[in-house]
Amino acid sequence: MVTCHPVPCIFCSRLADGNIVAENGLAVAFEDAFPLNPGHCLVVPRRDEPDFLALAPEEQAAVWALVEQVRRYIDAGWRPRRPPTLSSRSV
């Protein structure tokens, strides 16, 4: 269950639709309504808090814990082209 203020935020409205990509007890991920790229997802805390740094450490960890699940979701559905990375061999 998402904890929302009397005037729901845009994220609360999106979560009511139920199109959840990944979730845990303190955070949830869903596809962006206006994606910049195929598979563009948002990962947000379940508690309404506009400032990430104001979240409790457990809530921040819960948000980060979903990142790998969302990456696998994007890789499985869209196989994005990864930009080249800098390695010690290419320097």
C-alpha cells in the first residue's frame, strides 16, 4: 500500500493503475508515462517524500534495491544498446 497525502501525487495516481515493474515493502518501480527511451522506468519510495535525502536509510536502500530488478526488466524487453565504457585497456 502506498502512503499518500490528501492530494495524491502523480506517482500515487500511477501506482493506482497497477502497472508495477518491481516492488518491495518500501519502494516501487513502474514504467514512465512519457518515456525518454523504451523501457524508461521510475523507482520511487512508497511514502510520499519529495526529497530523496529526507527518506529514512531503509527507504533509500529499498529504492536502490529495485534498480537491478528494473535493469533486468529493461534488458529482457528492449535489449538496449549500451554505450561504450572506459576500461584500462582502452586508455
